[in-house]
Amino acid sequence: MSRGNTRQRIQDVALELFSERGYEKTSLREIAEHLGVTKAALYYHFKTKEDIVISLFEDLSRPCDELIAWAREQQPGLETRLEVLRRYSEVLHDAHRLHRFMQENQATMRELSIGESFKERLVELLDIVRLPGADLSDQVRCSAALFTMHAGMFTLQGIEGSQEDKRRAVLEVAQDLLTTAHGRNGERTDAAAAGEPG
Amino acid sequence: MSRGNTRQRIQDVALELFSERGYEKTSLREIAEHLGVTKAALYYHFKTKEDIVISLFEDLSRPCDELIAWAREQQPGLETRLEVLRRYSEVLHDAHRLHRFMQENQATMRELSIGESFKERLVELLDIVRLPGADLSDQVRCSAALFTMHAGMFTLQGIEGSQEDKRRAVLEVAQDLLTTAHGRNGERTDAAAAGEPG
Amino acid sequence: MSRGNTRQRIQDVALELFSERGYEKTSLREIAEHLGVTKAALYYHFKTKEDIVISLFEDLSRPCDELIAWAREQQPGLETRLEVLRRYSEVLHDAHRLHRFMQENQATMRELSIGESFKERLVELLDIVRLPGADLSDQVRCSAALFTMHAGMFTLQGIEGSQEDKRRAVLEVAQDLLTTAHGRNGERTDAAAAGEPG
Amino acid sequence: MSRGNTRQRIQDVALELFSERGYEKTSLREIAEHLGVTKAALYYHFKTKEDIVISLFEDLSRPCDELIAWAREQQPGLETRLEVLRRYSEVLHDAHRLHRFMQENQATMRELSIGESFKERLVELLDIVRLPGADLSDQVRCSAALFTMHAGMFTLQGIEGSQEDKRRAVLEVAQDLLTTAHGRNGERTDAAAAGEPG
DNA sequence: CATGAATGAGCATTCATTCAT
DNA sequence: TATGAATGAATGCTCATTCAT
């Protein structure tokens, strides 16, 4: 029956269950039963339960890292930031199940090794998107741009519209928030951030 | 030693630990040890572990219910909605620990009876704040207004400013989002929501 | 049925099984079953499996420490050493089950925290009993005096004679070994050990 | 890479680990990893884990059997016994790793089939060396002669001197013990042991 | 108001072993 | 000769919960 794809199947089922019922409440027994194998089989493919989660996050980590690297190479400015949001929107969308898992298991994430490493990525993104010298409210706008996208997909559950339409709407609002913040602080702060003299 | 306030102390410690390390990862043994009592003592005051959580949520539920009831009595309109946001901001702030717990244990909340009942309240708030007929992007703005406040306090951790200043900045952004959405859709949709003919 | 003595009963059964079938081969399930309680009950009384062993060793550690302390206060010399052997013989005899456990689970002992701490005691006893400057063969005699007693009780299994008679016979041989070693090296080495000038 | 010597390498690593960390605590996975092969490879060469141990003991069993056979052919008497000790000293020394394993895993040995069969050999050696009708204390001397050699190598760890010097010192003491026992009981008991009438 | 003692169910993990390839 | 994939049974341990005192 299964042929070489068991590892993949474990990841699929694990992600399904982790995001559905939470990491702690999902036991390896459950995962194994869903797959029709023994718990021990899981251990042939992954060294620990946490390892399964880590392997899942590789899908999300790589594109994030690439996005951060790309952003670091660009001129800081509104253009770049808007593009970062656009790309991040896609990254989140591609890994929406995992993203939901993250979103709903924050307390757990904090204890997982991968949690820390992922939080760092988030902080970097925030750093890229934020306007350091700006008003508190504009800083909130920048953060909100990011977190609106995080919360976005689950926020609109009761509303009609295709998944893709929703994504675009969320992105629009996020970009709007950023643009607003920029409109009031942009030039000043970017110059400061770039370390340039007046 | 302490007299009669044990129930209160249990709630304090439980909330502390639940919000710090997550609901599932916090065992009754830990709570008991922090308090210097036996696990059995907890069972004198609460019937189950879940009961402790439920009792914690009463602090947050009552003000929410009152807020919802109050909003239902008002004329729908921007004024009312802005005031709802303002009041909700305070409610969240007063219960910020619990709120953090909610925020970080969403997966767990879904399995807890209180989770459902709290989600309903949220849906009601969303319903009050939202503009049903509006563009998707404006609906996102309305949701984002609410969720920005949810994420707000933890979003701004790395930034200087007093807790109260941050709260106000977050509120300002949330109200802004709502106002923007209104500006474009307001009159039409409110009439519709009120079920009134043109 | 059991009343307050469960902890004691656990220790008894554990020692029985540990010394009979070895530490690793004895599972907590077995111990629990022998007692007619659940595994979890064991954990009420002891924090870990290793903790059970540690508690068992307290019976042996205290008299050993006392013996060492006493010996350190005496004048080094044959008299003292013979008396150390005599007392040690009794200590071992009183804890013969535990002693057998130690004897037969040396590999395990090495991994147990208590193992190290017990080995140190042994080294101290050896140090007390040994003649540092003597011939190799006399040093062997001193060590053998101690280890003969260790091996003694199990060495004589096939032989008729009461337990007490055997103990005394073993002690006699051990003391003999020590006396022989002394006869040839005694005065010289004791002076040296005591750090006295000629 | 290696050709045909895998079986040998398994034995080497197994003995290394068994004697270092104990039989039960050493898993086949560990052995396999140390060798850079799969667990399954071990099963190509040995039917069970116990089989590995058995194969190891063949190195020790053959010389022991030969020693016993030789001794049975000799005239019982001090001469023979001293020679038995001398030869046994060499046998133990040649297989000192295995011997250490035996020494430190007695509890385990008792459960292994090879354990019983090895114990029988020991009993035979004891029988050869012992003086049946003698005082208890002299019987202890005979046993102690054997067991001093068993414990010997590990007894002298803290002491300076070459491995070979120590072996000879231990042998000397063992032979001394036997000679002492003989001196007092020799003639009588040997005649009895040989089943001869006065 | 609280404890001491215990339970039953469950968990993550490990192990020796098997077998088709 | 060996491996890749899996199993079944067990292990040490933790948890929420109960109840007589």
C-alpha cells in the first residue's frame, strides 16, 4: 500500500490534527491510528513529536527567510514595504494550515524550539516594516498591517467570497495601513533608519 | 494563614500559569505547588480544571455581555461603533492577562465549553461593528478594527511607551479603520442592517 | 488494608525484586503488581524509579558514613583497621540484600547517582585500610580484605554452616589478610601515612 | 569497506559497550550506530541479542573447560591447585573485558542462558580448589583465592604498577590464601576428597 | 477547609525483532 | 550482505480526578 510516502503522510495527518485539535491534545497514537500504522512507525521517520512539527515548519521557514533576505537587499521605503506585505501574504496563504496552527497554538509555540526561531523571523519582518521614529499610532499601523494578515483568513470565516478574494482584501487593508503610516512619517524615518545625515 | 481567599488565590495563580505556559501544559500539581496546598484542595474550590478556566472567564464575560446589550439598544451608526470599540478596549485592558490567555490558546479554547460561548460573544461584537453590505476590503477593516485590539498589546512589546499610551494608540488605529470603512459605505449599509426600507 | 506503611512495603518489594532480577529488568509495573497497587501509587511515594533505589541506600549509607568518621578519629594502625573490618562486616550483614543488589548490579550502579556517591565511600574505606607504601602484593591483601567480605556471603552458598558462622569466618580471613600485610609493612607505612618524621 | 570481518566488529563493539554501560542499557541501535550499519545487519550475523553475548563467551568458555579438564586429570593436591590458580589468572587476564562484563552484570548473567552454564564452570573450579572437610575459615580462603582474582583487576585501579605486575601480585595473594588453607587441612581433606579409605 | 493516598487512563519513547527486497 | 520499513510489547512517568478522614 504505502510506498516511500509514509513520511509525507505522517506530516499531512499531523498538520491536519495539530491545527484542528492543537499540538498537546493530539497524541501520537491518534496520528498513527489515522494512518493505519503503529506509533513505533512514526518513530522510524521522526525522532520525536517535536521533530514532526519542526519538519512541518521547514515549508514555512524557507520562504520567510528568502523574503527577509530579499527585503534586506532593497532600498528601504514604502515601495519595498508594500511588496514585502504582498509577498508575505502569499507565503502565509501557501502555508495557511501551518499558519493556522501557529496562530492557534501560540502558547505551545513558545515552548517549542522552532517557536523561538520563528518568532525571530517575525521580529525581523516587523523590523523591516516598521517606522522606528514614528508616532505610537503609526507604529501600531505598521504592526497591525502584519498582524491583520495573520488574523485575516480566520477573521472572515462567516463572510461570503472566495479564499483568494479575501486574501486580496486583507492585503489591501494591510497595505493601506502601511501607506497611511508612511504618509505622515515616511521621509523622516526612512532617512534615519538608513543612517543618512539630513 | 490566608483566610477564605484561597479560591481567589487559586484563580490568580491559575491565570498566571495558564497565560504563561498554556492551559494544557499547566498541571493542577503545579498550581497547587505554587500555592503551597494539595491538589485535593483545588477540588474543594473547583469541580474540574475546566471549571477554573470558566470561573476566570466570568470576569471577562459579564462586561462583554453588558457591552453587547448596551450596543443593541443604541442606534446603529458610526458613533455607536466607535464607542463600542472604546469600551471594548477598556474591557480587554482590564482583563489583559485573561485576554492573552485566550489569544495564545485558541486551539484549546475551541475544545473548552467556555470557548464556544466566548466565540459567540465575539461574533456578536463583530456583527455590531461590521457593515454587511460593504466591500470585502471594508469588511476586513471592520474585523481588523476588532482584532487589532486583540493583538495590540502583544504586538507592541518591543516599543517604548506606557501601557496606557499603547492602548490609546491601538484604539486610535482601530477607530480609524472603522471610520475609513464607514466613510465609503456607511449610510447605505446601516439602513440595510436595521432592516428598514429606503 | 495497607495503612501508612505503603512506602515501606514498596521499598521491601523493590529491594526484593531489584536484588533478585536486577534493577533494569524490574519494572515498576512488576513492583506495583506484587503490591496490589497501581504504578501511579508508587509515584505518590517516590518521584522516580531511581528515587526508590536511593531511599534504599540510605539504610546502608548512614552506618558507612559513621564507620568512616569513627575510623578517621582513631590512631591509624592495625588495631583500628581490624576493628573497621569487624564493624564493616556487621554493616554489610545488616544490609545484606541491598549489598547483594550492589554486588550484582555494578554496571547499573555506575549510572545511578547513588552509585557514584557510594563508590566514594568505598574508596574512603579502602584508603583507611590500605598501606600506601607497601608492596603491591600487600596492597592487594588490603583490598582483598575488603572485597572478600563483599563477595563473601555469596561465595559460600553451597556450603553448610549458619549465616552468622559464615560471616565470622569471612571476617577472620579478611582480618588475617590485613594482619599479614601489616606484619611486613606496618610500622613503616603507618608513620608515613600519619605524616610523622622518622 | 570492511570485508567479511563484520561479525568480528560486531563482537568487539558489543563487548566494549556491554562492559562499559551494561547489557540491558546497551541497545542494538547503539551497537549498530557505532558500527555504521543498520540494526537489521546485526540480525544477519546473530539471531538475537543474547546470541551476541553467547558468542562472546565462547572465548572464555573454551579455556575454562580445558582448564577444568586438565585439573580433573591431575592428582588432587596443593601443587595442582596452585597451578590451576596460575592458569586461571591467565585465562581471566586474556579475557579481561569479558570478565569485567561478567563481574558487573551478575544480575543479568543470571537470566542469560550462558550465565547458568558459566556459573557451573565456576562451581567446578571452586570444587577443584576447595577443601571439603576443612574449617569454614579455610573454605573461605579457598573461595577467596578464586574471587580475589575475579575482583582483582578492578580493585587496584587507583594504584600504580603495570597491569602485568598487578596480575602477578593478585595471583601471589590468591596462592598464598590457598597455601595457608592447605597448611592446616591439606592432607586430611585431600584424601577424603579423593574418596580413598584412610 | 484541606490532606493523604490512591486510581485509571493516557502519553512519549524505546526496544528487540521481522521480513520483503 | 545488508537495508528500509515496520511491529508489538513494554517502560517510566504524568495527569485529572476521587474519597475517606
